[in-house]
Amino acid sequence: MSDLENKVIVVTGGSQGIGAEIVRMLARHNARVVIWDVLEEKAQELCKELTQAGNECMVDAINVADEEMVKAGFEKVINAYDGIYGLVNNAGITRDNVIIRMSTDNWVQVMNINLTSMFLTSKYAVRHMLRQKEGSIVNLSSVVGLMGNIGQTNYAASKAGVIGFTKSLAKEVAGHNIRVNAIAPGFITTTMTEKIAQEIKDKFLQNIPMNRFGNCEEVANVVIFLLSSISSYITGTVINVNGGLYM
Ligand SMILES: NC(=O)c1ccc[n+]([C@@H]2O[C@H](COP(=O)([O-])OP(=O)(O)OC[C@H]3O[C@@H](n4cnc5c(N)ncnc54)[C@H](O)[C@@H]3O)[C@@H](O)[C@H]2O)c1
């Protein structure tokens, strides 16, 4: 068991996929989980499941790309719990297309939800963490941010940006006992990857040394590790969870 018991941890995009698995696992570690997601109904269902099992949970329908919402969301968390220990920046989207067919809107949307959101959430979270003199932030990047992918110039740029952001913020706050790390998952089976054409999936499979896609639990395990003090001397890193696809 980790030392996350009673720790207040915000998980963005926590209503489905990798985020929902992170939320469930945090609940098993007896953390106080706050789910921020635009899919409010799904988030409420998950929260209900957790509270019925005796865990503490809170939901807010926050669009992480909206600064006012993010700011107000943290105020609610602080009012409810008096502090915040962890932030998992997991919310993300894809809007794939080759560059000549990619709309500026799809470029901007992906950058706003995948990258600008991390600036917004971290900015307000760090203000509270500085006062508490402790905290851990985990940002979801992607293998695509490291190796690139056809049809994903927007997504790859946002996820590469997450890495530069993570390392810079890690340096800024390391002296205040706040750690910032990133995880770069490979192909993980979720609704996000269900949209990918089978022939592209098959091609990727040929390049994955472990010869299979990953599952949400395998990513959530690393989130727990990075949030808890088991990883107390680790900051500014990017941990690959990709079955060997990129080393
Ligand atoms: N699935 C993979 O193979 C894979 C690989 C690498 C990285 N990732 C990253 O992991 C994270 C989770 O991916 P997933 O596969 O679980 O995706 P998903 O689409 O299943 O879930 C994403 C969640 O984010 C929420 N969300 C989207 N826009 C939002 C916004 N503006 N504000 C708040 N919430 C918002 C969605 O409602 C959803 O609940 C993403 O950042 C993704 O880029 C996933």
C-alpha cells in the first residue's frame, strides 16, 4: 500500500479510459479523489460507485481548457478539503488528419485541451502546493510526442510540449518539495484508440516488442508510483509505458 491515504488528488479526464482507471486505483489507495471531466454524467456514475464502496470522491464538470472554470474548480477543492496534494493531468483529445486537411480549429483545440490545460491546472495547483510545501503532478504525454505519427502533427506537438513543460516546471518547483513527472504511454486499449483503423493498429503491433497493446491498469500503476513517496527522488522524468515500442 502507498502513502496516498486521505491525500486530495485531482484527476482530469477521469470519467473514462485511463483516467477512470487512475481514479479507481487511487480510491483503492484510500485517496480523496476529485474527478474533473466534461462528461459529467459518467463521472458522477463512477463517483457513486466509489462512495458506495466507502471512498471519498467529488466531481466537477470542468473544461480544463477554460481558465475561469479551472480557477473556480480549485477554489471548490480547497474549500472542501483544505488543501491539494496531487494533480493528474490526464484529459486529452485527438483530432487526426494529414496536415493539408487539418483545420486550424482542430490544431487549436488539441493544443488547448492537451497542453494549455496543463499550464492552467498546474498554475493554480502549484499556488496551493507551495503553501503546503508538498505536492506531486503527473502529466500524460504520449509515445507519439517522442516519435511522431502520420496524421497527428497537432497531437504529437501537444504531447512533445507536455514533456518540455514537465521538465521546466519540475526545475521551478523542485526546491519546494513539489515533483512533476510525465508518463508517455504507447498504445493503450481505450475509446481513444478504438477509433484508429485496424490496419494502422496491425502495423503498430508489428513494432511493439511485447507484441500487444497495453491496458489502463498498466498506466495507472505508474501514476500511483509517481504520486506516492515511493518515487520521492524522482522529478522531471518521462516514463515510457509502451511495451518497448520506443526506447
Ligand atoms: N489510449 C492511448 O493509447 C493513449 C496513448 C498515449 C497517451 N494517451 C493519453 O492518455 C490520456 C487519456 O487517454 P484515454 O485513452 O483514456 O482517452 P479517453 O478519450 O478515453 O478519455 C479522455 C477523457 O478526457 C476527457 N476530456 C476531454 N476533453 C476534456 C476537457 N476539455 N476538459 C475535461 N475533460 C476532458 C474526456 O471526456 C474523457 O473522459 C490522454 O491525455 C491521452 O492523450 C492515451
